[in-house]
Amino acid sequence: MPAVSKGDGMRGLAVFISDIRNWFLCVSLAVLEFDLAE
């Protein structure tokens, strides 16, 4: 089983971070809309 190269690890980490950022933005927007709806 080949070891993961550093480049692949960094790319995976970047994708992981961008996914978290997108999720965080979606949650923030949903919370704002929920607050405005009340």
C-alpha cells in the first residue's frame, strides 16, 4: 500500500477545510434567516 504523498495530503486538507467553511457559512445564513423570521 503506497504512502500518501505530502501533496495529496495537503490537497485533501484544503478540500476538507473548504467543506467546513462552506458548511459554517450555510449554518450561519440559516440561523440568521431563522432569527429574522421570528
